[in-house]
Amino acid sequence: MRSYNVAILGATGAVGQQMLTCLAEQDFPVGSLKLLASARSAGKTMRFMGEEVVVEEACDEAFDGVDIVLGAADNDIARRFVPVAREKGAVTVDNSSAYRLDPDVPLVIPEVNPEDLSLHRGIVANPNCATIIGLVAVNPLHRLGTIKRMVVSTYQAASGAGVGGLRELESQMARIASGESVDEPRAFAYQLACNLIPQIGGFDDAGYTSEEMKMQNEGRKIMHAPDLRVNCTCVRVPVMRSHSESITLEFERPVSVEAARAALSEAPGVALVDDPASKAYPMPLDTTDKDAIYVGRVREDISAAAGTYGLTLWCCGDQIRKGAATNAVQIAKILTL
Amino acid sequence: MRSYNVAILGATGAVGQQMLTCLAEQDFPVGSLKLLASARSAGKTMRFMGEEVVVEEACDEAFDGVDIVLGAADNDIARRFVPVAREKGAVTVDNSSAYRLDPDVPLVIPEVNPEDLSLHRGIVANPNCATIIGLVAVNPLHRLGTIKRMVVSTYQAASGAGVGGLRELESQMARIASGESVDEPRAFAYQLACNLIPQIGGFDDAGYTSEEMKMQNEGRKIMHAPDLRVNCTCVRVPVMRSHSESITLEFERPVSVEAARAALSEAPGVALVDDPASKAYPMPLDTTDKDAIYVGRVREDISAAAGTYGLTLWCCGDQIRKGAATNAVQIAKILTL
């Protein structure tokens, strides 16, 4: 079996670290492994399959001989190095938003549109975390009735802001617990512990944030649904690393709750957790460090107008895993097949 | 000026304590004051206007000579004592859900339907907290364009489960901060710290919780909108005492963002906090212990179908104050006019 020389760009961040774990969990055929990061992190070591690997500073030469790059860095770093990696013959699965809407770059959730992968020209984009989690949940229903419209409210975890976001929430909780005042926030614009922040990303002229528009822009591309309309409200909540989403769907054709549950129970990457009588429904604590997207609270949309077809549901998924690293390594693995 | 003999039924709970504060803040013309609670709390003292008041066990005789009862007890206690108080000539403003949908009982938010108060026959019901907070925010827009449909996702604070809910969240945060495991939850079905619980109340056959149906059932009565359709998803979040709501509205007639903002900026009980460019939007920490409902993130619903008129907004309000005690004391004050 062929093995592949892998580089993780941004290896020391929350997503980069998780990618390393996912490579091992998914039995990825790793030949050599390079852990690339900023100069600040160079020289640190990280463990992979029982061995210590030294983190190197990212530079053009670092991509020599690399087959697959897993990109876990910000947009500017991605724009700096992804073209270099492609030039040198590597394929990058990039978790930044830099290339997601580029028509030459497939944007892929393996459970939804794996067929798009074959069109890549050296770059595959990994979708936004909230987009992945929401679409893994709703795509099985899209196949049943064709989704026309989604109204989504998100409950997004601290990990979306990386390790700094996680540490900030932990530190704030500890200070509140000991009766101290909370430090000036840095990862978030405001205190997150015991609070909610209804802004993720910058605002556009229509009053939507960049995060809110991703669900529609990326959703249309991933589900091949150019007319899909999505109204999203993205809210940061004091939860560590699982995003949750309250989603109301409008379909072109009727989809019964029973048919929806049946489809979800067989859908790849989905765990149907939907037994209200026994208080079984998705919760972010339960999906922490798990790859599956939990879906539940599936019910008819009682507000749907006569002649329209609506369902409402609730889903949760680990933002660092399926929302980022797991999805990227799944893509990389398909690329090796 | 006439004064009124007031009794608070359930005085020692989170809402009862807040009612006591609100009586003083709203300069309610209190003659005598009775603090009624269970036998367990009898003999405790609470302060009102600088004096110690001893808590008494609720019994039929306790309502002799009382003019106004503020009910802050559960449904079974309300059903036991509210008819007694009425029999003895008192008017009860009751915060339980026992009488809310009774056609003989006005269900009132003073900013929305004060005119209904004149129809009371000894009982006025105080609406559910999430209903009050949501309707104070959307009623000014209902007046502009007539709301046909609401899709609501709530972010509800621990205080909705009373003092026990608040203490449980505090205790869980302290244990997590010190690396200890969290005690078996009692106020909530599951751990709330660092988690979200998508169930408040029991489930009906359609898969909606009692809390979720209140927004439609109470909203129709309060706004005199019998055809209003509401799809609500109610979620408990690790926030102390302010509820937040993500609301998408569909109107019968067009309502522009500018007209909506103008109406909200003049609406009683509302604070318009809506300047995305300077990161100004409602947050639950900011509304804690405040009476106003903060409304922001007002924008066009970009998912609305052609020929339909939609807006989306975000609001926050203190659940114990305007969601319960403040609203009840406002009603009581109107009754004295």
C-alpha cells in the first residue's frame, strides 16, 4: 500500500492538533510527517503514533516532497503557502475560508458531495464548521424533499476561536467561580462565560455576519442548490467545543417526520438521538470529542403555511473534529484511494 | 393617595424576592405587606423598605383583608390559593401558567395589551417569561405590518428554574473550574455548565415542549392575533438570569429595517441596541437586573420568498425582572389607577 508524505500547516493550533489525532484514528497511510507552524512554535515537539515530531517553521522549502497538506492556518497563511504547495505537486485540504468559494476549488463534505473531489486542481476546501455540522444533518432530508429555505440559529462553542478561545472561557469560569472579576477579553469581543455574543465574524451591509453568510454561500455550492435561501443567526455560547444548531427547513415536496427519522437513522456521519419521551436529544457535551453529528428534536414545522412543507430539528457536533479536522482527514483519505 | 394591602404568594423564590424589590422600585402604594410561602420558609425574614417582614405560611386566612396578591408560586399552589384570594375580594396577578389560557382571565403585558386588564374578574395572568421578552420586542413591529408567523430559537437562562437552577449552575461552574466532577443534576435533567439542554417543560405528541407552545398560545391571546403561527425551539443555556431569543418574523405587509428600528427606538420597555459597526447588540450579561428588553441585529430576512415580508432580530431580557416580577408589579400598579 502506498504511503503519503503529509504536512500539517498550522499544526500547533486546536484544529492542527486534532488533525494529527485524526490521521492516526483514520489509519491514514502516513509516510513522512511534517508539522509546520509559525516561527514562535518552531522547535516544539508533538507526538504522533508514539514518536516525537519536531515542529518546523513554515517556509517554501518545507513543502518539497510533500504529497498532501492539511491546512489548519488562517486565510493569510493559506494564501501564502497553499499555492506554493500546489506548485510543488502537493494537494492541500485547506480549512481556511480563503478558497472555499473559488469555482476551481471543490468544497467538500464527504457525506454530502464526495463526487466533487475528482475536480480538484491541487486544492480542496474544507467548509466552515457550522456549515459542515448543519449540512451533515440536513442533507439526508434535502435528498428526500429538496430544501428551498433554511432558518438557522446557531449556538457556537468557544473552540471556534481556537485554543485561545477555549482558554479564555476556562479562565473566565474559574474567576467567576472564585468571585473574582473577569480579565479583559482577548479571544472574544466580550466576556463569554455566563453570556452570549451574537456576532461571529464581521458584518456586511445587510447586517449579516460573515459566519452567517457561510451557511448559504457554502451550502449552495456543497449541496448543488444554487437557489437555496438561508437565514442564519450565529451566536457564540459558553460551551467548549461542540456547536449546536436549531434549524427550520422548508421543502419543495412533503417530508414526513417518520421519513426524515428513517433517512437520518441510516445517514452516514449522523447519529439520530431523538426520543423525547426518555429525554434523549442531542447535547453539545455528549458530542464532545466525537465524530458523529447528533440530530434530534425532529418535528413538523407547525408554523409552515398551508401548501408548504416544513420540518424543524436540532443538531450538535464537535467543532474541532467533524467541524474541521475529521472532515479534512476524511477528504485526504478519499484523495489517496 | 390610597394604599393597598399586598400579599406575595411564594415570596421566598427568585421571582417572589424580585417582586418585593420591584414594589419598592415602582413606588407601589403598599399598605400592609404579607410574605407567604410554604411551611418550610415560615419564620424567615425578608427586608422591605428598611423593615424586617416575617414570612408566614400560606393559608386561607392569610388572604383576609388583602387587596392585591402577587402570585409567584407553582401551578398547584396557584390553583389552591388564587380562588381563595378572589373569594375574599383580592385581585391576584399570577405568574403561574395555571390561568393563562382561561378565557375569563386577561393575560397581559402592559406594553402590549393593557386594555385587556379592565376585563379581569379577580385574576390577571402574567405571561411566560420567554413570551413576555419576545413579545415586548416584536409587538411594535406587529403594529407596523401584522405578524403572520414567527420562527423563534431561545437561549434561556438558569433562573427560569428558580433559585435552585441558579445555584446548580454556579456550583457546576465552580466544580469544573477546580477540576472536580459535577454533582448529579437536580434542577435540570442534565449538566448545564458548558452544555445546552434543548428541553424546557414536557413534550406534546407533535414533539414540541410546553415552553415552546407558550409562545404561540400566549402570543395569540396577548396580541389578539388568533391566526398567528409560531415555531419555537426552547433551549436552556449556561447563562444566569437573562433570556435571549433569535426571532424571524413574517409580516402581512412590508416592514423596512428603518421603520422597524424607528418603531423599536420609541417603543415602551424596549432599548434598541443595534449598531453592528461598533459591536453594539443585545447580550444577556448587559440586561441582567435591568427592566428593559434589548433589541438588536434587526435585518431583512434574506431567506423570505418573493412576495413575502420578513425581518430577523435578536433580543435579550432579564427573566426574573421583565420576564416575571417587573411585569407583574406593572400590572398591579395599573390595577390601582
